[in-house]
Amino acid sequence: MRQAMLEWGRLQWPANAPRSIGALARRVSAPLADELSRLSRAAYGGDAVSWDGQALAKSLRSFAVLDDSDEDTARDPLPPLMPQT
């Protein structure tokens, strides 16, 4: 799911694609941003966090883009840990 969401981000912002789920979450409104944060915590958090893919799918139906500027690069300067091969 993580890869699918990052691919979706590349399609939405081809000139300045988000390179992490956190960067993607900063570009969209709640509830999608909240669900993306839950996805990230479930994948990388130390605590066992339950994650519901249905809630993410539902949130994709109603969201707004908050920012599509190059600001994200300044906030997320590190390259992804696992780049595409």
C-alpha cells in the first residue's frame, strides 16, 4: 500500500513528487492525511498499531490538496531509504 500511495503522489505531482508517506500526508487534507500517518506508524512505529486499509480507501474519496509547491523539498531533504530500482 505504501508503494501504491507514493506512486499516486508521483502521478499527482510529477514535477515534485513526495518521497515519503509523511511528505505526501503534508500535501493533503484530513482525513487522508490522518490515514497516511496511521499507515506510516503501522509500517515503522515501534508499537503495534492497527491499520485499516478500508479507512484509507474511503478517505481517498474526499480530500483536498493543501500544497503542491516546492516547499516540501526543504522539509524533506533526505532521499528515500529504499529508492526504486
